[in-house]
Amino acid sequence: MSHLKIVRRFLSFYWKADTVYDIHSPFVFEFANAVLEDQRNFYAFEEIEFIRKQYLKDTRTIQVEDYGAGSLVDKRNERKISSIAKNALSSPYRAKLLFRLINLYKPENLIELGTSLGISALYQASANYNAQLITLEGSTAIANLARQSFQQYNNPVQIKLLQGQFKDTLPKALKEVPKLDYAFIDGNHRKQPTLDYFETCYQYAHEDSIFVFDDIHWSEEMEEAWDEICKDERVRLSIDLFYCGIIFFKKEFRVKEHYNIVAAKWKPWSMGFFGK
Ligand SMILES: C[S@@+](CC[C@H](N)C(=O)[O-])C[C@H]1O[C@@H](n2cnc3c(N)ncnc32)[C@H](O)[C@@H]1O
């Protein structure tokens, strides 16, 4: 999808988006308040961002096997570590959002598809010290760097990395968890694989599971996959934050709902300052 198309999609998303001040559902209000509006700096952030900064300055190149839909920016198999750190990782803003999501709902058995350098894994595993995260990465050289990130990190986190293609490692990872409380799907951004990961993960999910899909508006294929997932009757609540989508399966949500949400600072008039 061209950058112009992504901008157009964003404007259409933004136009329809609610902020915390527009939301009546207590569950979604709590979500928006805790996950989008909370500006606190948690203990883990500084140390993880220090690790990211080291990678951003690292000019070494590594050989990368690309098993996914690839990068919009960097299509070569030889990549600079700094370029991976700049282009492939969740930004601090998004990674902190994942931290707050896990900190709010406290899922314990987490799976991440797409480790890259391990930055999002560190955020997610630090958000709940009872959490056990299994993170999956295809590229050997990238997986080795992620292992170094985990070693460098000083806080006690439980992270296991499985290296190999998702089609092989996801079933293995799922067999290792008693139940799947949380999945972050952040690799191989194509329609059918995304739908397949959803189905495979769903087999181990329960009513309180949370699935997060990254880059849902990154391509036509990802938008189609996200639309299909939102329409699925098993999904009782879907929340589009534009850069990622989050789904919930709670049966107590008798009426299936979908929200587009932005932080209130992006729609300041929603706070009522300008007589909404
Ligand atoms: C967007 S990056 C993950 C970023 C990371 N979650 C973060 O936010 O810090 C996606 C990663 O998934 C890996 N990947 C993509 N498709 C894969 C596949 N089919 N099997 C295994 N790994 C794959 C890529 O090598 C890449 O490192």
C-alpha cells in the first residue's frame, strides 16, 4: 500500500475515532483510560529504551532470512542492525501501550510472533512479573541479538525464545502453555498467515484471552485480515488503534462491538474545552 493510501486510511479512521470522553462502555472506558491515557513512566521503560538506543547506533550488518511479508523500507538480506532497530521495532509509544495493556489485565501465558531484537518482548514480559512469554523469531542472527537483549536486561523476566518459522514454532509454543492468555501477532503481515495464526492461537484461547495484531492498516491484505477477524462472531469486542488492533472474546459482551479509539490529546475538543 502506498504511503498516500495509508495517510488516507488514517484520516478516515481518525474522523470516526472516539476518545475516552466519548465512550460509555465501562470496560472500554477503563481500557482507554489505562492503556491510552496513562502517561506514567514505569520502572522498566528507561532500561529497555537504553537497549534500543544501543541498537540504533549499531552499524554492524547481519544476514537476515526473511520469512515474512518483509520490510517496506529494507528489502536486502544483509541488514544494518541500526536499520532493523529503526524500521522493524514497535516504537516506544506502541511498546509502552503493550506494557500498559498487560499491566492492566495481567495475562500470564503470553506468546509473541515476531521477536526481532527483543524490545517488545522485554516490555511485555516486564509488565507482569507472573508472566511467561514465549517469543518466536525466524531469523537466526536476529534471534541471537534478541537473546543478548534479554541477557542485558537487569529485571527478572521470564522469556523463552523459539527460533524457526512460525509454522513450526507456533504449534510448539502453544503446546508449552497451559492456556493462552495473550498473543501479540507481529510478523508475516499477510492476510492468510494472519488468519491462520488467529485460528491456531484461538484453539488455546479462553474467554479472557486478548489478541493484539500489529500493523493492521499496513497493507490491503492486512486490512482484509483485520476486517475478517473483527466480523468473526467469536470476537465480542474489537478495538482499532490504527497501528494495531486488539480483540477480546468475553461472552458477557452480548452485543458485539467495534471501536476506533485515539488518545484524547489527538482530539482535544473531545475533552469539552470547545463546547463539543
Ligand atoms: C516487525 S518484526 C517484530 C518486532 C518486535 N515485535 C518489536 O516490536 O520489537 C517481525 C519479526 O518477525 C520475523 N518473522 C516474520 N515472518 C516470520 C515467519 N514466518 N516465521 C518466523 N519469523 C518471522 C521477522 O524476522 C522479524 O524479525
